Amino acid sequence: MTTTLASPAIAHQPVALVNGRLVDPQTQKEGKGGVLVIDGVIRDIGAGISAAALPSHAQIVDCAGDVIAPGLIDLCAFVGEPGAEYRETIATASAAAAAGGVTTIIARPDTNPPIDDPAVVDFLLRRARDTGLVRLLPAAALTKGLQGEEIAEVGLLLDAGAVAFTNASTSVRNARVMRRALAYAKDFDALVIHHLEDPDLAGQGVMNEGELALRLGLPGIPREAETIMLDRDIRLVTATGARYHASIVSTKASVDVIRQAKAAGLPVTCGTSINHLTLNENDIGDYRTFLKLAPPLRHEDDRRALVEALTEGVIDVIISDHNPQDVETKRLPFAEAENGAIGLETMLSAAMRLVHAGDISLPRLLAAMTLRPAEILRLPQGRLAVGAPADLIRFDPDEPYVVDPAKLHSRSKNTPFDEARMQGRVKLTMVAGEVVFRA
Amino acid sequence: MSEYRPAPRFPHRHLLGIEALSAKDIVTLLDMAEEAVGISRQVEKMRATLRGRTLINLFFEASTRTQSSFELAGKRLGADVMNMSVSTSSVKKGETLIDTAMTLNAMHPDIIVVRHAQAGAVHLLARKVDCSVVNAGDGAHEHPTQALLDALTIRRNKGRIEGLTVAICGDIFHSRVARSNILLLSRLGARVRVIGPSTLLPENMARLGVEIHRDMKTGLAGADIVMMLRLQRERMVGGFIPSSREYFRFFGLDSEKLSYAKEDALVMHPGPMNRGVEIDSTVADGPQSLIREQVEMGVAVRMAVLDALAQHLPNATGGERP
């Protein structure tokens, strides 16, 4: 099949990743072989793709037995632009993403100004084109100014290139507004991604409500703050039929609600963050503010339930929940510190902990970071398939390393995996056939 | 009251809504209105049908065209017309609706035309007075004379109503015009569609026997009549739509969207229009627009309604009130 490629009309050099371990999230199968990429698209896959079978002008990457998989799609990351360039920029966020094997970032709309106007969507897409290493797609605000009062211009924002609608890190408090937003989004077949926290019930809480909060003397956020919001949303989804994605579920009870909603055939999906899958409230230890997150890290029992729900497929997606915070907003008493942790660069390594612990198979894990988000967003990438965009990663699932915050690419260094031992590292990241990172 | 009177052609004492009218009643009113069109176009427009009668226009909600249309209709039929609007009435001083009704009733009017912001207010008033009552719009419930004038306009231009496809577009949720039109047009055998964003379509809309569309392209395909509704922004508590520009982009009637309908489709709007929000000026003032004719038919239909109700006035033969 490669012998006919000699035509000088083909300006782009074929690229082949060979001698790898192909992990296909769609078929959940693994096999030895390689991937041939021409003009940014996967042209062939399989055991037949080897250095010997390719034309001499092809660029060949020998993967030395490493995993070849689709690049990750991160359904929620804060990229700083516009308005918070001191925390992160598209250039730094996408460098972190490339180093972490993330080839598509969905940017959160809680920027300044927020992404609630088609012109801001346009700005982000242009900035990403000019300064980004990986694909960036904006999630627009579900309500104007993220105020939770008036529906945003869903139709115009979709036309401009928004891929989903979310109120970022706040829940729409008013059920009437949420109902209308869902009904309106349904008309455009738009995806609504919602954060789950009843602001009244969460109150002044800063960490999971429980024994540890009691001992630390910190006000707690009850699990019900999440479940009540989720319950309400599911009822509104039942009434409106809108496509709904719970951004992060963090409790066992929420998992049960999602399981029931899916069993009832509702258009409901959910995600959880890499932090909630691999850490628990005990990691807060001595008031470590890098582990102050929203929703808060929960009890180990909740974490176990999340891992189980991920293996079952009740949880569809793992997100980085990348939220860069500068030192000044984190070096504060725990209750006064900002929420959030960076995660783009460490997401895959951290997730590999679940594989190494025997909790989940590698194809299943990868599906939650590639195929499932692609399906939910109706994107063509995230697949190891002929004709799919050549967004690919090569990673060694076993290589050990220690996370050194100074070496991370993000402009902010608030990683909860500071000094953590990891096993599994990205060696190469390719976006649309272009190598954007090489270890 | 015992002597012979010809059987009335219109068997209702009040006109509270289209709901209570049969197809025959509607056709009777349309036929009478057709005659009234002729009267209004003559130099001498006065008739004596309502001579000596008192008509009160009681408007709790501001109105220009409906109120003036009723006033003109009453005067052309020879009635004494009194206009009461909310700003001059004692309602502002705390009088209840029923007290107002009783007060007016004591003045022996023959017909009261009422508009009120609350659905059902006109029905309540009708139960408390001795005269005929015409609903000139109650909340989001009914606006029967608007539906009648729309039907008359359609019939004059298309020659029929039965079998036509009528698309009613926009703010269905707040619209009494939509409800009355749906009832009337379906009763006369038209196929009615409603088009709008889900936030402006009430739940269970399909129960009214209409086709529901959320996209102008599919909704207007094959339509004979495109009826635009006013976006009632003053009632938009809590944001039903994101913005006027988005609404215009997806639901505003411009030449492109109108081209989805039949080539000879006609455009209507009950007024007042928000130009550039639900309708583009090129369409509103274009050759397919019936909007000005609707206003003319408004006077004719109201003359017909007053005339029809006059057949039932208790002192029709000149005697004392019972």
C-alpha cells in the first residue's frame, strides 16, 4: 500500500510510529505494531507497519515496545486566557498538555472576561492557533457572566466554535434557570457540563465533612451538597431531554445516582478528576493547600467507589481539572487558600497508578481519557482508527520518575503530586501528525 | 319581551374566547365582518345598529390598536363609547375587579370590552355584570377578536382556511393570540404548527393538536401562512431567551427564512412589531406581508362582534331592562 506514495504531489512526509504496543480504547484490544500517518490523519494501523515496509522518505519513530495510544482529551482545564495570564497561558498550558500526552484541551469559561460571547470564543481559537501546541476547544458559559441568571447565547456560541456549555466551578443555583438552560440547550443539541455543589449546603465548608475535618478544625462540605444538586439536575434532564454531563462526581452516592440515571436511559454522563481517583482527604495531611479542591477530596471509601464506577463504565471520563494557582493564593491558611490543582502534565502518570495497582485495565483507563470524551463531545479524535486525526502518544507504562514541580511546564506549580513517585511516562506526543513533544 | 324575534344568528351573549365558538359561529362572524369591511370603506360609515347603546372599553392593560379599533367599531355602529384605562380608574386606589365591575354595571352599559393582565379576569367580570362582555385579551389565555381578524385576513387572501398550513412562530408561551388562533384555525380545518425555542413553548403544547417545531427551516417548510408573534420582553422574567440578536438569528423572520415557506406564503403579525427582533423590515413591509390589512380587518371584525352581540341585548326591542 505504500509503494504508490512516490508521487511528488504529496508534499507532506509520511510519519510512522513503529515497533510499539498498540492500545485501542475502542476495541479494548492490544497488539504489537505501528501507525502510519499521512497529512495529519491515521492512514494505516497494525502489525504490518514496520520500518522495512515503509518508503525511504518516511519519518520513522521506533517506539521500542512502548504503548502507542490516542492522545488524551481533557474535558476540563483552565488555560488562563483571557485575563489570568499570570497563572497560565495557552502556550504554557499546551506545553504542559503535550508533555502529559494531552492532545485536546477543553478550556473552561471562567476567564476574564468569561467565555459568554462569540467574540471571546473566536479570540481563544485564534490564540490557540497562534500560540498553542495542542488542540484547544472552548467550553462556553451556560449563563451570562456565569451569574446563573440568564441563559447564554448558546446558538451563536456554538456557531463560533464552542463545544459545550458549563457554569465552570459554580452550580446554577436557581432550578428555574437551570431548567430553561437545559431546555434551550436541547434545542441546539448542545452538551451541558455542570459542576455539582449546592452553594447553600456547602456554605463556608473547605474540605470534606467528616472526622478529619473535625480533627483539623475545618468546616466541612457535606456529600449531600453534591448529591442534591445532581438529583435536581437529573430530574430536570428527565423533563427536558438535554445532554448532560456531571463534571466531577466525588462520592459514592453520586455514583449511584448516575448509575440509576443511565439505567433509565437518560442522556447523562459523568466524569471525575484524576485527583479524586488517586488521592483522598488524608492527603491533606498538615493543611496542604495544594490539595484544597472543589469538590473536596473525599474519604477513601468514596475513592474506592469512584475507581469501581470507572471500571464499570458508570464514570465515563477522567479529567485533569487543571487549575493553576499562583503562590499568593495558595500560601495561605487552608480555609483562605484558593481551590484547585494543576494536572495536565501528570494526569496520565497518576492514572497509571490504578493500572499498576490492578484496579483497571490499560485500555479501559485510556478510554476514559480518549474515546469517551471524544464520543461525548462528538469529536473525531481519541481513536486508534484509520481516518481519525493523528493525535497520538507514545508512552512507557513502567518508567519510574519523581515529580519535580520545577520541571513542570505549567506557569503555576500547585501540583498535589509534589515529589510523588510515578510509574509511566509520556515519551512522544503528536497532534495532527506533528510531533509536539518528545522526552 | 314576548313578541316574535327572528332567531339570532349568533347564539352567545358574551364573546369570552374562541373556545366556546363552533365552526358555524366563527363563519357567521367572519361573514358579518366581510360586510362590515364594505361599510368601513364607504364615505358614509355610520350605521344605527347600536344607536342609544353604551359601550365601555375597560382596559386594565395598555393598548393602542385594540382599544382604538373597538372604539371606532362602536362609533361606526352608532354606540356611545366610553374609554376607561387603568390609569384613570379607581383600580389604582385599591378597588377590586369585582367592585369595578359592579360600579360599571350600575351605569347600565350594554357592552363592556375588557382587557386584563390576568387570565380568567374577563370571565370573572362577565359573571358579575348584566350586559354583554367582550374579551379583548386576558393574560396569556385568549384574544378572540385578534384570532377572528387573522382568520378574516387569511380567508380574504387565500379564499379559504380549511387545508391551509399555518405556522405560528415565536413567543408562544406568553401569547394569548397564539392560543386563540390555534383554537380557531384548527376548528376551521387548518393545519397549525408552532415554532419557537423550547423555553417559549409551553409544556404539553401537542395536546392542542398542533405540530411542534423548534427550527424555522423545518417548521416553515410548506407553510401557506407565517404568523409571527411579538416577543413579549416585558413579560420575560428570568430570561427565556439569551438575547435579541440570538433570537433574530434563529427565529427572526427574514427573507431567507421566509423562503423556506411556500412561494406564495403570506406573512402576518398581530403588532406591535419589534423590528429586527422577530421580524425583519424587508419582510414586514414586503409584498408578502398582510400586516396592514390585519389592522383594517380588526375594525371590521369588531363591528361584526358588537353587531352579533347586540342581537342578544335584553332591551333589543326598545323595552325596559328586566
